[in-house]
Amino acid sequence: MTLKLDHIAIVVADLEKAVEAFRDKLGLPCDKIETVDAQQARVAFFDVGGAHLELVSPSQPDSALGRSLAKRGEGLHHVCF
């Protein structure tokens, strides 16, 4: 069996500031930003050579993602193969 990295998701408090930082400091252009209503989140997508980097930010502070962010802070959320 061969595993392939699909994406790495990083939770951030301020999506716009994080997108600017990844673009300006790392030179990564943002491909798109989507609202995922089912997860109560906004997601910014960056192509990093076949896999994707996703910055995820809660759209509601009382969502599961919002509670996780409040408890654990910003950082790695998940890795998907």
C-alpha cells in the first residue's frame, strides 16, 4: 500500500492575517477560500506541490473548532493521507 499526503490543516484565529503571513513570508499564493457551513469554518487552500495546506478558522466561537481553538490555541489540526 502506498500512502499519499492529501493535506495538512492548521487552525488559526484570524484567517485573513494567516493568509497574508503565508503569502508574504513563505511566498505561498492562496488558491481559494471557502466557507464550510457543516463544520462552521472558513478554509484557505494553498497548493504545496501536489498536497494542500489548509488554514482553518472557526466561523462561530461556539463550534467544535472554535472550542478547540480556545482550549488548545493555534497550530496543527490534522494531517490527511
